[in-house]
Amino acid sequence: MVDFFAGIAATFVTIPLLGFILIYLISRFIIKNTRKSFFLSVDVTTVFFLIAVHYLLLVIVGKSMLWLILLILFMTILFIGYMTWRKSHEIETVKVLRKSWRFVFLASAVAYFLLLFIGLVQRIFVTA
């Protein structure tokens, strides 16, 4: 049973878009609300995209860049918190974290596809 869940987690880390689609479809069936299902799948698969970006960087660069990913994550939270404070002179922690987490989803999804393309091109030219 543990091997089954490990295989599922490994698949979602390797192909986080598949995890996004599956989580969306399952939550859409259960919740019956398109918007809530979409944001739930975004919130859950952000972790998979971050881990996938970490491993793609590890393969492409050859060393761990986890510290850089975490630094960017914290800087994003601080920046969005600062911008929220500048706009309303008040920081609502839950809203700041939600906006930051969703921005991190967008950034990590873009980074994932960019690194996937770079990795494929790199492997083609290295083996050719």
C-alpha cells in the first residue's frame, strides 16, 4: 500500500500537470463548483510543481537549488505582503498567503515548462 502511494506521489511530481487535471476532475465531481475546484487543484498541485522544479534544476544544473526556490518563495510572500500593506495599510495574513501561494503556482508552472524544454533541448544536443 505504501508503494502504491509512493508511486502516485512520484507520478505527480514527475508530471504535475497530470496531478492538476486529476485533482480538478475529482474535486469538480465532489464539490460541483468549477471555481472552487480549480483553486483547490491549484493549491494542492503547487507543491508538486515546486518539487518538480527542484528536481529539474538538480538534473540540469547538477546541484541543489532548493535554497533559491525557498528564498524566492519567501521574497514573494514579503513582496505581496508589502504591496497589500501599501494599498490598504493593513495586512490580512490569510489573504497575503493565498495570493502568494497562487502566484507561486503560476511562477513554478512556468518554470517547470521552461526547465522541461531546456532539459529536453540540452539532452538532444548532448547526445547528438
